Amino acid sequence: MAAFGLHEVLGDTGTNEEALSRPMHPALVANRRRPFRSSTGLQVTPERDLAGDCADVVIVCDIHLNRDETPEGRWRDEIAWVRRHIDHGALVCATCSGSVLLAEAGLLDGAEAASHWSMADLFRDRYPGVRFRPERILCDSGRAGQLITTGGASSWQDLALYLIGRFCGAEEAARVARLFLLGDRGYGQLPFASMTRPRQHSDAVISKIQAWLVDNYATANPVCAMVGRSGLSERSFKRRFSAATGYTPVE
């Protein structure tokens, strides 16, 4: 269902008279360009195959694995296709159990990754180099933000808002969220963090604080915690934070 949901939501972005951004052009891609049935029995008709040109964004949707099945030797063509996109500079995402394919490709080694909670044993046993984060809905999985993994089956909605916010801006993300009744369900704020594009800077101290903040928005007195972790005086921290990010620490 994630593939169809993402196709509809992303396909509506930037396409009507109320749109506030450029359009997005999603396409269903499969190993071969011929209809097939998914593990749930739905008919899928791919629009492209793996031989096409590289896209700007790739989303690996959820996969089906029985308990007695192993990923070993599977998806060789798909893994090669994903690696080609990584080399091309594309943003590569995975929804739900789709992150297993990225782990099998070795792309998540040494990084954090979200996936469906039922994949916890598989990640522990087969991918010990991956820091599995089953509690996360959206997870920056490394390569300077080039890999994004998501949690459970409905996390494709959070990914859709993240992508629209990142590429099309906050206003369009808010419009699409209202149209499809999507939004924050109390799982964290990372899906909305991209709605305002962060300012690029070279202040290493502030960068470390920003990385900590992603997982700690709910901390009591977060500004005091940030000041303490920075090692700076409160006045110096607030000045450097504002200069680097364009926001006050409270904002």
C-alpha cells in the first residue's frame, strides 16, 4: 500500500491551482516492466524498469519475508540499481521493511536505521553493524543525509511530508497534509524538520548540538541542556547558535 499511497500523495504535489511549488513526478519502478501481483494480492503495473535513467529520489517500499526466508542472494538487480542511484547522488529512502534491502546492500553499515519492529531479530542477527532504531519513525541513515529509513507500515505518510518539505517547501507540505489528513501523530518532529531548509554552516559545536536536538526535542529545559552540552557560556552559545542557524535556541 505504501507504493500506491506515495504515488498518489507525491503526484498531487504542485499540480493544482492551490499548489505552492513545482510538481513532483513519481513513477512505479520494478525489475521488469510488466504487471505482477504483490504479496497482498494487489495488481501492480510498473511504469519503468531498472534500465531507465537515474531519478532524483528513490523509495524502496516494504518487502515481504516469511520467517523461514533469508535475504541472502535476493534483489541483486535491485541492489545494483540502488547503488547506481547512490553514486549518481540521488536521495535513497526506504519505508518499513524496505530498509532490509538497503542493509543487505551494505549501505547501512555503521549507521542508524529504522524499520518495522518485526525486523529487529533479523537486523540483530544478520546486520550487526547497523544500529537498529525500532522506535524511530524517520531516521537519517547516513551518507550526509542521502539515506533515509522509516519505521512501521504507515510511516510512508511521514516520509511523504518529509520529501515535500525538503524539496517543495513548508507551505506545500502543509497544503498536502491538510488535503490528505496527514500529520504529526506524536512520534517526533523529524518529518517536519525539513519544512524550513536549514542554513549551512561550519560551526562544529553547533552542529553537534543540532544532531543531539533531533532526538531530544522533548527534554525538559532544552535550551539549558544545549548550553551545558556546548561547553560555552549561555550568552556565547545563544550568539553562535543564532549566527550559525538563523534561529534562536528557543525557536
